[in-house]
Amino acid sequence: MDIQPPAIDHHYCNDNMTSACKRLLQQQSFTTQDDIRYQLIELGFHDISQSTVSRLLLRLGVAKVPNAAGKKIYCLTTENEPIKINASIASQIEFVSHNQLVVVIKTHPGSAQLVARLIDMQPHVDILGTIGGNDTVMVAPKDITRINQCLQVVKHCLGLK
């Protein structure tokens, strides 16, 4: 009798690896893809290349953002993730103000697009939209007569008082 090994369902393995990677990113901070790769190997996912980790991060919508110490770490940012504002995001913001027409958020270099995305991911009736550059975000209010309410909404979205 010839016994065949069970067929490997690669789709199932990829789903498990994606879930494991997502859990790791929710529980720990990683500065390199190799660190993520080693953790996945520790969890029993063998033969994982750096390019596999890169594809996982792309699939999960992961971005590299500065933490409170200024060190860039991998962070989940996709729409299906609950948004958790913490000190690392608030620490990237220099000031939030308005000029009666638009709310302006000044950030540390490289943080503006992430901040704009966080605001966009939390739709609000007082916000028409955002534009994020390198270190500046412009938030257009739906109604300029409600600019102060828009400012408060923006501050709330970013965990500021």
C-alpha cells in the first residue's frame, strides 16, 4: 500500500500566516521585516523569505510610522482595523489651528499622510475631506461657519484635547 502525505492547502497556510502576522503587529512593535520573519518562524511558519513578509505587509495595509521615541515601526493602518490613537500619533503633531476657512495640522516630517488617513477613516459630518503633504494636513470643513466644530472634531480624532 502506497501512502501519500496529505496535500498541503497553501491558501489555508497563507490565511493562517496572514492572521499570525496581523496578531504579531497588534501585540508587538517591529522595526524590520526580518524581526517579523523570525517571529513567524518561531510560530512554526518555516521557509519564509523576506519577500513573503513584504507581501504579507502589503496585503495587511501596513505602514511604517514613527513611535513615541521617533523610531519607525510597522503599524496596521487599513480601514478594517479599529483605530487606536495613542501617544505615538499625538507626539507627531506640532499644532492644530484654523484660519476661518481650513483646519491646518502641522506634523513632524513624514507624518502628515498618516494623520490625514486617520481623519479620513473616521468620517464626520463636519469634515469634507483632507489633503496630506509631508508635514502639513489641510482639513476642509463641510461648512466654514462651523470651523470651530470641525477643529474640535479633528482634535478628537487625533486624541488631542
